[in-house]
Amino acid sequence: MEDTRAEVVLPTRDLRGDIGFFTKRLGMRMDMIYPADDPAVAVFSGHGLAVRLDAGLDAAAGRLLIRCAEPADFADGALELTAPGGTQVGVEALHQPVVMPDTVHSFVVRRLKDHAPWVIGRAGMHYRDLIPDRLGGSIIASHIRIPDGGPVPDMVHYHTVGFQLIFCYRGWVDLVYEDQGEPFRLHAGNCVIQPPEIRHRVLFASDNIEVIEIGVPAEHVTTIDHDMELPNGPANPARVFQGQRFVHHKTEEATWQPFRMGGFQSRDTTIAAHTDNVAGVHVVRRGTGVPEWASHDSDILFTFVMDGTMELQGAGRDPYTLAAGDAFVVPPGMKVRYADPSDDLELLEVSLPGAFTTQSGES
């Protein structure tokens, strides 16, 4: 069978000028040109791309994006260029840094009964946005479900993020991660963090699987890795990915301790310790004593109600009666109280950074 090749076809107003531009300025090679006496078409290749320039093509000028390790060393450091024939060329870094937007603080309550829309996302999964304003782009919190269990049409991929949490809310899901050994099952109540750029894949899910996914910042790139096969080996579970280590927190191995707010207790997932305090994750339940008013000085404090009911009271705000599936964000400095908690109340709390100060007292 003959090889199959793909080319991007672009118009040109000056093929002769483009020859020097594409070969000398962009460092590509010319593979084809015709007709010999009055060239109208030329094909260039390089940097993983083949470009066919056609003087007879009646179309708007195209644009190429060239990504390289050192943009300052490419095309004399120019980041925007225009070929003699009209093609626009942009140059940017191959590995873009994660940009962490400043948090736009707000008091957010998202209730399941308010019929927040579900949308179809990657690999056919259903997504529900738990923080509609995303605090200025600083965080995305998604309630994700897969109604029909079975194999998940996923590929090995990674995310360019600052922090990412997967908490299994209902059901179970089979996952595999780079350097973490064989695939494993993530059960309800357990969670993992996906350190920046760790390769992973979702393999199989139970019927009606639901997870809570937290990503920082809200907009981040997902990249497919076509070359890596998982599981890979040998396993290296202690590997550090950009300052963070993989965590698989299991409910049965956790210890319950007094929570930062009176009247509750929590289990620490150890995520703060494994991310150099980038983020902290606690599961919270009813404890002894009377629920207290408290404020915090964390940059972001997100809470999801997993089970039970409570009344969220905020200073100067109308109270909200919350139930399973609801979520809220409390900005720093705002006093709140988790009043009238049911005996089966269970909360998922995510803070960025992991360690912060809580101030208790009357509203």
C-alpha cells in the first residue's frame, strides 16, 4: 500500500518570495515545485508540517503556528511574521506555562434542584458546572457522571494544570496512571490527585458513576499522548511531577480528627502534604458540640454536599437549605455557619492553598 500524506494548502500572491521565506526564514525544505518555466505551486515541509502554496488558489490568506522550545532563537526572535505571499505566521513557546488568574472572590451557592444544565463533554461524559463564574477563571469544579457503565472510550492523556482532584462520589471507576503500577479501582468516598502532566487513562466505569473534578486554573489544556502505553514500568510511585506526588486516598485508611469548625470532624486526604501545600482536601461530617460561626483566609474554599442536609448561614445573607448535590464557595473573611446538620451530613472541602487560618466567633 502506498504511503498517505496530508498537506495544508494555502494561497500565495508571491511564490518566488515565499520560497526564500519558507526555506531560509522558517527553516523548512522545499520538496516540490512546478511548472518549471513559471512556478505556481510549491510544497514545503518541516517542523512536523507539509505546506502546499498555490498561486492559483482563490482563498483568504492562511495562518501557521510554529511552536518551539526557544522562540527567541527562531526566525530572529520575531513572534509574528508575514510571508511575501500573504501567509501569517505566529511563533510561540512549545511548552506554555500555566497561568494562574487572580481569584475573583464571590459567595457562590449552586443547588442541584435549580436544574443546573448537564452538557456532553470529553469521552461522552456528562458535566455539570458547580462554580458558574469560576471565580475569574481561577478554578473549575465539575460534577461528572457516566449513566451507562462499561468501557470508557478514553485515550492516554495528560493535563497542563496547577492542581487537579478526582473524587469518586458514587459508584466506581477503573483508572491507570503513569509510574503508579497496574490499573486500580477508585471506589466511592476515595479520591486521587492528578499531578501536572501525569499520563493517565479512564478504563471502565460502573453504572451511574459520579465524580467531582476540581481543576486549577479553570482553563487548561488536555493533550493526547499517542506514544505512551499504560501501565508502564517499572513502577515509581514516589516520583514527583512538578512538585507534586500522586495520591490515592482510601476511606478505610483515614483517621477522623476535629475539624477546623466546631461541631464537626474531618479526615485529611494528605493531599496538602503531597502537593507542597498547593491544595488541601478534607471530608467533613457531623461531630460533637454546637456548630460555630467561622471565617477563613484561604484564597479559594469550595465545598460540595455529598450526603445529608444543612443550612448554610452567611453573615448578612439569607440562609440556604442545602442537600446532596449542592455546592458552595465562601470567600475569605466572610463568616458562615453550617447550621442544623443532619446526622448523615458529609461534605467535601477543597482549599487552595492547603493550609490557612480559621477565625471562630459570633456573626
